[in-house]
Amino acid sequence: MWNEFKKFAIRGNVIDLAVGVIIGGAFGKIVSSLVNDIIMPLVGLILGGIDFSSLSWKVGKAVVKYGSFIQTVVDFLIIAFSIFLFVKLINKLYERVKKQEEVKETAPTLTKEEELLTEIRDLLKQQRDTM
């Protein structure tokens, strides 16, 4: 069982996943800062100076912080849109590479005229080399 786990853990997919999780966490912090420190203050200013982080309702002793929830929703939307754009870019690059591979794999078929011209060229080249 230990050997199987080592094979699994050493494979590139697990390492790639770990790197992705770490980068994703850092990206999440960047997006949270973008939303909290730049976007939401501007949205609040447009809506008449509302500070979304302080919006809340008091229900008895409980405090419902719906402003914080709105900021979290905006965080999610920005992250989801960013991931959408990233996946779209990766798919375009993948399609481009795939098309290039397909073009390389398909050998050009010569017409009868092209075949004859190629033979003539090769014969002329041989004659020139023997002189």
C-alpha cells in the first residue's frame, strides 16, 4: 500500500494539483483584496457612498452581515470569470497546437504534374552533380 501511495504521490498530476491549490489560494487573496479595496468602494460610491462591509441587520442578538455576503458573491463572480477566461485561453492554445500537429501529420499529396516536375528536378540535379 505504501508503494502504491508513493507512485501516486510522485506522479506529476498530484504535484500539479498541489501547485494549483497553492496558486489558487494566493489568487483568491488577490481577488479578495481587489474586491474589498477597489471594486466595492467604487460600487458603494456609485450607489451613494454605501460601505458594503458595514451593511448588516440586527435580529435579536444575531447580526446578519449581508454586506459581507455581497462582497463574497462579487469575489466569487470575479474568480469564476477569471477562471472562465483562463480555461478559454488554454482551450484555444490547445486547439492551435492540435491543428498544427494535424497539418504536420498530413503529407501533401502531389498532383501528376507536380510529381513529373519533381522527377525532372531530381534528374537535372543528378546531371549537374555528375558533371
